[in-house]
Amino acid sequence: MNNKKKLIEVALPLDAINKASAREKSIRHGHPSTLHLWWARRPLAAARAVIFSQMVDDPSAHPDLFPTEKKQEKERQRLFRIIEDLVLWENTTNETVLQQARDEIWQSWRYTCAENADHPRAKELFDRFKLPAFHDPFAGGGALPLEAQRLGLESYASDLNPVAVLINKAMIEIPPKFAGKPPVNPEARGDKELFKKTWKGAQGLAEDVRYYGKWMRDEAEKRIGHLYPKIEITAAMAEERPDLKKYVGKKLTVIAWFWARTVKSPNPAFANVDVPLASTFMLSTKAGKEAYVEPVIEESGYRFTVKIGKPADVDALKNGTKLARGANFRCLMSGTPIASDHIYSEANAGRMGARLMAIVAEGDRGRVYLAPTSAMEAIALMAAPTWKPEVAMPGNPRWFSPPLYGLKSFGDLFTPRQLVALATFSDLVNEACERLKHDALATGNSSPQRGEVGRGELWQPTPVPAALLQSARELRKTMTDAEQLLWQSLRGKQLDGFKFRKQHPVDRYILDFFCNSEKLAIELDSGQHNTEDAGASDVERTAYLEELGIRVLRFWNHEVFTNFDGMMTEIWNALHENPHPDPPPLGEGEDLPLASGGTGATAYADAVGVYLAFAVSRLTLGSMFFTSILGQCLPENSKYLWETGNTDGMGLLRRQSV
């Protein structure tokens, strides 16, 4: 077996890869991280660059083509430029850039196959017509298999964690299954321009996620909106806070509630007071925008107020009532230390409570921090969940501490209002899937797509300019030796009865050979195509033809003379395969669920439900202002956010016009 050095073994444009990878941290729209947060997620740019450079030969591996170090370095720099374009986020779906990378991968693979043609298992291991598959048994966040698929490899991903498996299904398996299908929702179906639009890739699937996600948001607001009221800024509130004057009389959307756990004070003098266990009183430490909670001690208790500006004792506020690492706090009323054993005892006796410390609302240009109100606290406490997860948590305090605090089941981790919201959204996912299935069955989802006509159905060309027709006639008279040799085996329906035309004009191009019934073009390239400009032109040409539903096979002229049988085999295979097998319309055929390999209405509803469920799962993370998949998929002229807080992060999906 001949092993050639790959590009990754010699050099890489690391600066470009690192820069693109670092930039991904600030990208939200369309990035897999918006689907579900996964630890140690690999940057897509790095994954794409690594897979490309592992598949492509280094120029030093071909001394026959690049005999000198100078020529090798020149070719290496050309490959670097491909990588530099490939890793840019803007080019993630740029077919011209991606196809250029795929062509390089194919070229290196065919060299490898040719040099290992005498291998005893060459037919199995070195099939020049099929790239090796990519296998990732511990795929995690799915960056590697996703990028391998993007570069043209068949990807197989798995993981021990079922969440990782679902992430990979959502990114790699589901979109291709329903690619090219128009949406089924009534709003899109009512659009008269629907059948004029080409639904590429997963655009139809995404449109349905937008529609049914918006339906879920609207329904959730009807059902539990009363638990998430806006807060009105009064003149009394603005007396001590000049920054609130511009909001007087306005109702602001609450985006977070900050709570503190409480236990009874160990000091006998304050044994009836539930004192807060607050690890910090700072709400914002950003320079010039500082905000903090200030406890106010009263006769028999305390209350919280919110101050703006830099505090006199920053360190004290940063520590809250915490004294040391672990469950070690101090009594807010007396300063008496609260030992961890006291906290554990109170918690397990069911006497651990909660107290609202602050509210965060949405202002004109940023967050507005407000003191809690009794009305807001009362509304949160009135929530009455009808269900919660009862699965017991692990009881090993060395690595899982919630049970020490009386939180025995996963349901105990959430506040009543959070449980109500989670249960509501979970129910809405199922209801949305049922609505979608009904809509899919009603429509059949069988609209014709440009470029996806069935086998045997002739593609109808647009009128060809007279000048292009004349050029085609001239080219037929001056065919190259390679073209003439191939034509001898294609003419007269010699190849299994398929009719080919030579030098056939299509729109603005002239195809070397074209089978109209199978929409298959065969292009023979001479050495002049092995330049950067010519290569880019070929990529553009191929992409344009594929938009018309025409498949393109490209060969080098020398392959006609050196590998004629292999080339004819590839053409024969292409003629006998259906590259885009049309699954039954969503309203027809055996209606199997997605897990059973179905492609009908039930499976499609399951698929959309996966993305809606991921959006709901984001509610449990409790991070402020993160954008959910629903937010990513809703209309461009508006912005939707899952508005969450610290321990009570079930803010409703609110619409904010932008």
C-alpha cells in the first residue's frame, strides 16, 4: 500500500484557521450552538480545515507534477488559499467554494486509487468512484461529521450520550431526508408565489419550524402569560432612581428574576427570619454600568433594593452573604456564621425557601435593573404545576451536591413557575406536531421542484442564442481525440440504450456530451483546466447546471486513454441511479414514524418536533438572553428571544420589533 504525505502532515494556514475558529464564538444565527449547547464543541472552521487537509495530498507527494521545491510551495500556497476561503463563516454554504474543495479531495483520492490498483482488496478499499466514509464513534456536538458531510463524504456518527445522538441526527440525518421539500404550513401554502419558488436544501423544513414555533409562542402566551406580567415604572420608583425617569408610565418586559435561597437564621434572636444565601449582590460589574442589590435591615426583617453606580465596598457586595468556599454563609441580620450542617439540615427538613432579590427588564438600549415588588413575588409563587420529573438524582455528594440540599429528584431543581412553563411548552411540542401532521396530510407536500423532475421526465431548456448554436456546430467539427474516442462508445444508444448528444448547448453553456432523459452531462477537461481561474470557472459552471437539475461528471482527457473501462463504468452507474429519489409525498404511502425510517407526514412531524423540542430544552439552561432555535427561525423583521433569568428563567417568548 502506497502512503503519500497529506497536506496536514506538512503545513497549514493556522492563522486563518485560528481566526475563523475564534470568530465562531460570537456567531449565533445559523450556528449549531444555537440548536443545543454542548461542552467542548469543536469549531466548524477547524473541523472543515482538518478534514480537507487530511484528504488532500501535499504537493511533495507528486514529484512528477511538482518536481522542484519552488513548484511544490507554489501549489501548496494554492491549497492554502482554498482553505482560507473554506474556513470563512460566510462561505459555510457557498457552493462554489465548497465544490472547489470537494474537487481537490476527489483528485487526491483518485491518485490514491490509481497507485493502489494492484492491492488485493483494491475493489473494496480503493474505489475511485466512491470516497471513503467518515466514521466518528464519539461525535459529541457533531462538528466533525457535519463538516465531513459538507465536503462530500458519507458521514456516520454515534455517541454514548443520547443528547449527542439527537444533536447529530438534527444536523446530519434529518435535513437531507427532507431536502428540497416545500413547507406544509397553511401560511406558506396560501402564498401564491409558493410554486414559483425553489425550496433548496432544508429551507422548507426551516420555514415550518418558524411557523409552528411561532404558533407555540403565541399559544404559550395565552396559557401562561399571566404568570409573566410586565412591570410598570411609577413616579415613586423614579424618585430614588433618576435613570428610570424616561420609563415612568411605561410597562417594561421582564427578562429575568434573581432569587436567593433562604434558611432560618441560626441566631436565636432571629430564628424566625428566613435569611438569604447569596453568593453575590452584584448584578452588573461592567464599568460605567454597575448595578447591585443592597439589603435594607428593618425592625424584624429585611428587604432588597437595587442601586445603580459603583458601590463604595465592591468586594463586600461581590461576596454577598458567603463567607468561604462551599455552603458557608453568614446571617444577614446578625452576622452569625451559618455552617453547612445547618443549611443541609434545614434543606432536608423542607424549610429551605426562596426570596426575590431583583428584577431585570428590557430598556430602550439595554437592561434595566429593578428592585423586587411584592406583586411580582406573589405571582411567581401562585404557579401550581400539575406535573414534575420524579426521576431521582444520584446520591453521591462527592460529585453531585443537590441531594445534600434536599433536592432529591430532577423536578426539585426547578421553581413552580419553571415547571409550569416547561410542562406547557412540552405539551405544545406534541400539539404542534399533530397540527403539522394534519397540515401535511392535507397538502400532500407534492409541489414540483426545479431540478427535481422524476427519471425519464425531460428537462425543458430555455431558448438557446443563435451564436451559441453556431459555436456548438463548430465544436462538433473539431472534437479532440479524447472526445472522439468517447463518442464512439456513446453514439447511437450504444450504452444500454441511452441517447447522448455531443456538443449540446444548454442555456449559456455547451456540454461535451448530454443525456437528456437522465439529465446527465459528461465533461472532458484538458490540462488548461488545471489552473486556478479555469478551476473556478468549472466550479461555477457545474453549480449552474446542477441548479437546472443536471448532473455533471468530469474527467480528464488522459483518463479516456488510461482508464477507459473505469470511466465507462462510472458513466453507466450514473445512468442507472436516481440521484434524488423522490420519497412518497407527505400525504401518501406508508406513514412510518421518523425512528422507523419513515419519510411521510408522521416522520416529517417528528422531524420538526425534534427542533421544537431542542428549543424547549434551552429553557432549562437558565442563561440570560440566549437566543433559541425558535428565535433563529422566526421572521427577519422581528426578533424573538427566550428571555430567561438566574434561578427563575422561564421568561416568555416576547416579540421585539427591530
